[in-house]
Amino acid sequence: MRSSLTNQAEHPVFIALAHTVRQFDLPPALFEDLLSAFSQDITLRRYETFSELMDYCRRSANPIGRLILLLFGYRDEQLHRWSDCICTGLQLANHWQDVAVDLSKDRIYLPQEDLTAFGVTVADLDARVATADFRRLMKFQVTRAGQLMTAGKPLCGAVGGRLGLELRAVWLGGTKILERIEENEYDVFLRRPTIGSADKLAILFRALAGKL
């Protein structure tokens, strides 16, 4: 990757990447953030604080949104900040959707400080039972993710064309996952919160109509 950013690439894929970086004046730091997050995901399986998790999201999710905006010519920093909110909110929604899936891979994205605050232990998670304390913990996490999605919502109306449509669909999909977790009374062990075919159709119609 670094060779692509310094015009020393030899593989065709990285040569093409280097050309794209130059053509669209893409900040190398965004790619470096992604690489650091990918490397971290291999070695780090627990997070002590929510701040640590947010830093991971900043490097693993936020660069994607910023790169897409840059590729479409959007360079206003306010748009990028809204994008950061949505991308982090989506990343968190995915983590809370996949608590059980991640446990099977020996990964826990729920911060230890929050587990402690709500009286939930790693043994409780391994038991895969949605206790009252666990449900309170998940409600807290879903609320935080929802607040980020709401903070980034203005981006969906500030960007036009096909990208605006896709952003609205992505935003609606992310919030629907959070709603589904709530509808399931925060029990992500009994069933994985998902978006069905009817949900996808409703999201498409709402996105086309610009209704969020």
C-alpha cells in the first residue's frame, strides 16, 4: 500500500490505486488509517473503553465514507463530519447486531467499562442469555449508535444524485437494524437482528421519496 502512495507500485492493482489517488487527490492518511485498523482487528479482540472503540471506528469505518465523498467531488469538511457520524453509527450497529457472531470468533466489541457499569461479565456473554442487565447494556449501546446516526442525517439531504439516494438507503438500513434490536427487546442471542425483503423494499421506496 505504501508503495502505491509513493509511486513505487509494481502490481497492477496498486498501480491503478496510485493512479486513482493522484487523479482524485485522495489523502494517503485515509488509506493508512484503514491499514492500521485492519492490522488491529487481527491482534486486538477486546476493548477496555468506548473511546478505544471509537478510535477503531474512526480508522476502520470513517475513511470509507470520506473516500466516497472525495471520489464524488465533495470536499466540504462539514459533509465529512456528518459522514463520520453515519459511518461510526453503522459500524456500531453492526457490532451490536453481531454480538453473538463475534463471540463465536472470540471477539467482544462491547467495552469492558460498559460491561462493568451494567454488571455484565464475559461469562454472562458466553452463556448467551439476555439477562436484564444485558438488555440495559444493549439499550444504552443502541441509543448511542442511534444518536450518531441522527447527527449524521443532514448528509443524506446535502448530497444529490445517485450518491444521495444510496446514502439515504444506507442510513435507513442502519437505523432499521437498531430498531430491530429494540423490537427484539435487545436480545441479540435469541435471533440475529436482520433486514428482510419487505424491509429492503420499504427502505428503497423511502430513499427514492427522500423520506427519512
